[in-house]
Amino acid sequence: MEAVKILEKPTALTWDYDEEADVLYLSVGDPRPAVGIDIGEGVVLRYDEARKEVVGLTLIGLRAKLLKGLADSQT
């Protein structure tokens, strides 16, 4: 199996939050084309196949999960 680079001390992280869709996009450096791999529970890993490295994450339903987690922690 080939090695996969997973966040080797990136110089910059960028992010964008779509409030209407409740989706947070995190990118290592500037956003770039990548393959999305659903790793479960609303997390999509963004992978650059040519460079064999993780270039970002997409977190779906972030606010809903945060509010649920806060409510669960208070019970």
C-alpha cells in the first residue's frame, strides 16, 4: 500500500462555513480540486490523488451536531 500524507505541519488552514447548509469546509492551504471520501458521520475527507495527500475536510451538519452534543452533555 502506498503512503498517504496526512497534514504534515501545514503552513495555513483556510475555512468557509455555509450557514444555510450547515457545512464547514476546511482546507490545507487554498482550496483545490480533490476527491471526496465519505468517512462517516458527516465527515468527508478531501484527497488529492496526484499528490497522495489529504487536502481538507468537509463537516456536514456541524451546528446540529454541536447543539446535540451540548444538550447531551447537560443531561
